[in-house]
Amino acid sequence: MATIDDQRIIDVLLENDGIYPGDEHMPVVRIVQYTNAYGARTHGIVYESEARQGLLHRYDRPGEFIFAPVVIFRRAPYHQA
């Protein structure tokens, strides 16, 4: 599970279509912003390799640790999923 609290990292991913400079081999295909169990806004990221394993929507649904999820980024070909 990959969560990121640093908005600067999220901004870099958004500006570069899900690619973090230096990690071109690990593209992010989905970013979901949500409130965690401690009341902080955070981001769940899904890498392409995880999406291929069926984990594309793991941050999309509210649960014990995920509240008010909003998908803020989708990368092709996962943008319609």
C-alpha cells in the first residue's frame, strides 16, 4: 500500500503524467485523495504493476481507514476504469 502525505510529491506526479523523475519504470496510474483514520488528508497511489494485479480501485471505496475518497488522477489506459 502506497500512501503519500507530501503534497509536493503529488504535484510532481500530476505535472509529469504519473511519472516521478528517476522512477520512469514505475508509472503511477491512479491517485486518490482521502481523509485517513487520523483526520489528515493524504493520497493513495496505485502503480501500473499494482493495477495489473487487480488493485486499481483499492483506495476508491470508503472503509475503516479511508474516508471521503476522490480520484484526482487517472493515467491512460486506466483513465476510464
